[in-house]
Amino acid sequence: RLGDALGTTAITAQQNSGPLDPDLSPVVCTTAPIASATYPRRAYIDALLTVRSTADLELAADPAISVDAGATWLSLTGHNHRGSAEANRWGKLRTLGHADIPPGQTMSFAIIVSRAGLFNTASATESVCNLRVRIEHRNAFASP
């Protein structure tokens, strides 16, 4: 259907992700696999990670993609989106990314939490994440 090819599909994932140790590079807010299509598409990712710790906390949160049902995850950006939270206060990290989806490819998206070279050793005692993915036709001005 042409309407599917030219329309926008929105996918969301929300999770009370609980305690997080950035040294373990946890993956949170994972989407279900996005079905393949016969035409190229582009995914725009908007992610928000909210964390709290009993000590000052520094970490990174990056949008990620998996093409093998979550066995491996790759960051969608060439740099880390870093943030912090003061002790016993909530801190927010917002991260954006995009990915081209070739025809016939099934993908999942998530947020990778990491230390990203920061020297802080604190871990999050609580966390909540929200991930929004907007799937569009790669060239919005032409049909596939």
C-alpha cells in the first residue's frame, strides 16, 4: 500500500529500568523487532533516560540498533551523550539518533547506558527510560 510507504509509523518503549551499573553497559527500553519492508526507510530515535543515585553520578546514554534480534547492539552516534545526576537527585539524559533501514531489514532499537570513559564509579539506584522511534520513507517526497 502506498499509504504505508509514505506514512509515518511511531513506536515507543517505556521501562522502569531500576538500578543500573554503567560499567556493565546495560541495554534498556528495547523495542520489539520492527518488521522489514520492500522499500528503504529511515528511523529517527529520541531517547530519554532519567537516573538517580545516592552519590554523584556521571554516565552516558546512546541510541542503539540491533539487526540480530538483540544479540548485539551498535551505537547510532559517533560520540557519547553524557550526563550527570547529583547525589539523591534525579538527572536526565536526552539522546537523539537516526538510522537508514535498507529494504528487507528487520531492526530493534534501544538505549545503551555506559561509563564512556568517565572516572565516576557510582551506579544508578533508580532509572526510568522512554524511547520513541519514528519510521518514515527515506525520501519523503517520492513514492518507493
